[in-house]
Amino acid sequence: MIEIALALRVFGPDTVRGCRRLLMAGVRIGITQLTGGRAPARTSEVQREDA
């Protein structure tokens, strides 16, 4: 029982951090798919004045 508690204490924070990173990556992928996978193009002020 002590070994299990020690393993949870040692590896728990890294496991939680890894799960959070995976969830964040999944959210980014989902948002990218919902928005069509493209970021809006930026135009500079000079291009806007010429048009």
C-alpha cells in the first residue's frame, strides 16, 4: 500500500500535466476543424489604401 501511495505522489503531477496537454491539443485540433483549418489573412494598411 505504501508503494502505491508513493508512486501516485511521484508520478501523479506528471500524469495530470500530460493529460492536460493532451486535452489542450485536442481542443486546438477541434477548433481548427470547426474554423475550416485556415487562419484569416491579414492585410497591411498599405494594401488597403491601394485597393
